[in-house]
Amino acid sequence: MKTEGIVIKSITYKETSKIVYLYTPNGKVSIKAIGAKNAKKNTFGFGEVGNIVSFVSTDSDFPTLIEYEIINSAYKLTESFDSIMALGKIIELINYLPDDSIHDRIYPFIKNIILNLDKEPLKALTLFLIKMTYNFGVSPKLDSCISCGSKDIKFFSVSKGGAVCSACTKGFHDDLSIWIEYYKDKKDISKYSDIYYKDLLKRINKYYLIHAHINLKLI
């Protein structure tokens, strides 16, 4: 049966082959690609990290690649540092996903994010990271003050992990409306508000570090 997946890693297997790890609608899988290091073989190129591919493999405990087709090549992202960096962080976070995640819902979202990396890489990465908090059980609380429960919320606190009211705000705070929009809204990536992404990505990194214990070392 034909399956679709995102290549997240590949390692050398014997002299001329590779073991290719992919993220699919069924979770993470590993495929043995015989001859994938040989340019003359039809499996050559299957293991390029970041590629979105459709493939057919044998039905076994350690499946072997039969055929594949590239749906989207990651090669076009190599011209932009931001695109390469964003792809690397997306793949890094995929590797942290729990095995019992709802992969058939997560996969289409990640695929769409990757398809937009050549257009607006930092916006796509920001959207990806904020929405993905749900899958690590650390979703931000955005409907009331995380400290006192007040509905008169004004700001977002990265350290507390949610919205805060004026009375509970101390020190630096984020724009609450951006977190609400990027976490709750469902629309085309291009329609999300534009912001200065590099500063926000640093704050998102701190959020993951504090609440999910994941250090993505973002810009």
C-alpha cells in the first residue's frame, strides 16, 4: 500500500544502502532503502532529509523500499538560511513527539507548514511551534488570567504559560493577541498577522524549555 511521509533522518546501512526514517500519518517508521547511496539505483535520493515522499514498501517488521516518488523536494529551501533553519527545527520537534500522538491529524498540518517554508519560513515556524504545544500537553491558557482567573486579560506571560491580567503582570510580557491568533485560528499561513519573528521565536524557545523541557535553541 502506498504511504506518504516526511524524511526526518537517514543513516548508512551496509556499504551502499540506507535506513530512512520518516514521519507519516501513522507515526514514525523506518524503511530499508537498498542501493540508496548509488546514483545508478532507483532508490537514490529517497533519504534526503526534509523531502515529502510517497512510497511503497514490503510488509515486514523491517520493511524494504519498493518504489517512491518525491512530492516536495527540500532542495529548494537550501537558498535561504531561514528556510533551512526552520526545517531543521520542525524535524527536531517531530522527533520529540510521543508515540501515542494523534499522527493522522498532526501530519497534514506539518506537511502544510513545510510546503510554506520557501515563502515565509519564520512565520511558518512560529505558527508550527505555537500550535504544536498541544501535542506536548503544555498548551497556553488563553481565556483567563493564569494567576487569578480574571477574564480581564491583557498580556501573555511565557514564564507562567498563559494570559495574565494587568494586576498579575510583572516584568516583560508578550502581546496576548498574537498568541491567541497563532494558537487558535485556522486559516492560510499568509493571512496571519506579521510580527518581528526573531524576538518571538526566542520567547517560544523559552516557553518550550520551561513547560515542555525541550531546548530547541532557536535564533
